[in-house]
Amino acid sequence: MRELCWKIANRLRGSRSVALQVLFLLTVACGSVETEPLTDRPSHHVEGGFRNADPDFHRPSSWTRWSFVVRRLWMSSVAPRAFDAPRIANDGTALRSGLLNPSITWIGHSTLLVQLDGLNFLTDPTWSERASPVSWAGPRRLSPPGLAFENLPPIDVVVISHDHYDHLDLATVKRLAEKHNPLFLVPLGVKAWFADNGMSRVEELDWWQERDYRGVKFVCLPAQHFSQRTLWDGNTRLWAAWAVMSENRRLYFSGDTGYFADFKDIGKQMGPFDMAAIAIGAYLPPVIMKAVHVTPEEAVQAFVDLNARRLLGIHWGTFDLAEEPLAEPPGRMLAEAHRQGIGSERAWIFKVGETRRW
């Protein structure tokens, strides 16, 4: 390991991107130490932040996480991977007309544009070229967004699952606030981050809390993950999944999560869902990723647990965040769906920019 670190340092010596790349990889790979719950608060609340609901949840050792960081940094410097996900042209005309309602459009990664009962909302929006604190370093976008920012319809609500750079992009949310002035719905602790960055139309929710907006209900739900944007703020902000429910449709949006028992509880309490949009990428190596990201096969099982009618695989093919082949997640998800008797009419993989009614 020492020799590998020396090689990386020499290859990248003098580059100002080194520290920021390390910071991003730490954000993905590292989390803060778990502490005991507070006696007068929900069990996922701890002194100074939050923890996962499963008392047996744990992250890999510091050495294992650092080994992953160094390996990823080395590979991204000597052999950056390229991938161009299948895409379909979308100029937003039909979306702005409001005629495709209800509809769902995959912009890329975990960014969905959902039209439901006259409401337009986005999930974890990112239009930036990098998932990073800055525009000149960090994981680069592998293919352009499926819809140009200028072609969006008026955005009413934005839901944020957690604070990682590939899910909470400062440039994008500031741009949305300035042009669309949406209501941002965020997990606990994230509202202060928005306020620090000059955005005030923000409401934060704890797990199982809900907000009605123009007849559509948004429910903040448990997820198994962690939060971190710097080396000093690990797990100080909550992470979450979301349910969005109108009179005729129910959507589940996973954010980032490992496989956990609450999928079944959510399905019982909030289902059945018409659509479950579940992350299927960033699962290798398992020693790093298994606790906090589902595999494509686990995504299918989560879909079953949630009692959903359709599954949409997201969070793949946009940023190179882990070690699986970039094109692999959809095939594995569809193969597992087929194995469980779930047909193509229920297991969906979108092209970038694709819109479907749901």
C-alpha cells in the first residue's frame, strides 16, 4: 500500500485536484463513528447527528476504506473509464405542455423528473459536469443529462435524499432556486446547509414525517446509508428515501440505501406502490458498498418487499463511483427480475432522457 501511495503522489504531484479527489472518495467510502441513541428522541437520533436503524449496522474498518480510496484514486488517474449510456432525444416540449401526466423522465443518475396531478418535481437533481465540490476535479459526468436544464417545465418541488455530492449538487439547486423557486424537501439537518448557501424555501423532515403540497403527499422514509460532505461532518445530516403519493399514484424513490428490513415495513405501511425507483449501481467491492448500496439483485428483492407494481433501475451509468463494469447493473437487474417471474412490462431500464407514463 505504501508503494502504491508513493506512485500516486508522484503521478499527481503538483495537481490541485489531489486533495479534492481524496475528499470526494472519503465522502463515498467513509462514515463517522456510531454513538448511542438519545433517550428522549427516536432511536436513529444520536448526539450530534444520526445513525442507521439496524443496531448491527457497521462500516468496514478504516484500513479497508482507505485501501479503497487509494485504489480508486490510482485507477482514476492512470485509466479513467468511459461509458456512453443509451439515450433518447428529449427537448422537453411534451413535458412543458403538461400532456404527459403522470409521467417519469430519467435525466441521469438519481435525477428523475416526475409529473403527477399537475405537479412537476425532481429527485436529487444534478446537471453539473462533476459530482464534486468544484467544477475542475472529481468524478466527471460520463454522458450529458437527458434533458437540458433550459428545457425543464416549471419545477414545483425538489426532494433530496442525502447530502453526498452526486445527490446534492450546489450549482444545480442554486440554479433551480433562482429560476424556478421550488419547495425543497430535505431530511433533517440539510435545511441549514441550504440556508448557508442562500436558499430559504426549504422544509426538513424526519423519517415517517410527511408534507402535503397541492394535493400530493411527500413522506420522508428510512434508508440505510450515511451522510458526509467534508471530513468533519459525517452523519450530522439525516439520509432518507421518499414516498410521493397522489389520489391515483404512489411512487417510491430510494435515494442511496443498503438492503434492510424496513423495505417490508415501508411496503406494508405505504404500499402498494405503482413505481419503485431504486438505485442499482455502486455495489462493488462488497466490503465497502454492501452495507450502504443495494446490488441489482437486492433492488429486485426490495421492489418485491415494497409491494410495487413497476421497478425502475436508477443510479447507474452516469458517474464512475465504484468498481463494477459501468454497463453491468441493468443486465443484472433484468436477469434477476426474470428469475423471479417479473416481466419486462414491470421491470424498467430507461435510456437517458426517456419519458414513460406510469
